[in-house]
Amino acid sequence: MFSRIKTKERGQNERDRDDQTVLSFDDFSNRFHQMCSQKQIVYTKRKIRKKTFKTSLSEVLAILLLFHRSN
């Protein structure tokens, strides 16, 4: 249900599945906070660190804005 942000190239099947995935802004926000609480994403005021990939705060805000505008 939740498509991850990755810096590595993904397989075609995974991209196809992501194209069919539409999350509301609330769903995305809830999932983001759930991942933070499970320590999958370490969130600080200065930066966001991910164990498997790095995502800057500006990238996360851009993604949140895209999800918000799509609704």
C-alpha cells in the first residue's frame, strides 16, 4: 500500500505496482508517523535519516506536497 522512496533502480514490476498505488494525504501522513514510531525513519528537526537510504527534509516535503495536490 505504501510505496517507498528509493535511490536504487527498481524493477519494472515494482514501478508498475507503484503507479497503481494512490494514497490520500492523511494515509501518507499516518504511514510516515507510523514508520517514525517504529524507528524505520529517524526524524529530527534538522534532517531525516533512513537505514537503507537517505532522504532530505526538502524531498519529504516535496513528496507530501505532491500527495496533497493529487487529492
